[in-house]
Amino acid sequence: MAVSLLSFVGVSYSQTALGITYQTTLTIADTEYAVSLGQGVKGFSVQCQSANDVRLAFATGGTASKYWTIKSGGIYYSPSILSSPTLYLRCVGVAGAVVEIEYWK
């Protein structure tokens, strides 16, 4: 499921001097969500605001096989971005996980 930063209903984001903070809810359990950060992203961090583990991948389908697990209370931080600034997120077995992404350009 693709998520556009500017058009996804129920998503909030704000821009500060430190970067853009973006929150989304993974409403359906075991579903991969794609979040495009747009061009010019220099780095990002991802954390789950709810008490859930979240899978993070950098290619579609990756949350089922090749992924990083962000443990509940943990943060994934990347000081640089890959060539494709799209993140793929999945919360296994739980619906409604709230994920916060901060990125800067």
C-alpha cells in the first residue's frame, strides 16, 4: 500500500528546523506500507510510538524476507539515504501501530 506524504488521509506531519516529522498508522496487521520520502532526503530515523515491533525494508516485498526489526522502544537511524528514498514498513500480527519518521533534506 503506497503512502504519499501529502495526500494520505489520517497522516500528520510537520516541518521543523531539525527536519520533517511524519506519523502514520499501520492500520492493517501483516500489511506492507510504502512511504516515499521524496527527493533530496539526506537522512532519516524511524520509531514506533506504540509498543510494537516494526519491520523496515528498502525494497517492496522486503518486510517479508529481508528487513530490519525495530524493537518496541527502539529507533532506526540512518545518517544517509539510499538511492530510492522509499521505506517499506510492516507490523506483524498487530493492527494500528503508530510509526514516526523524521527526515531532513
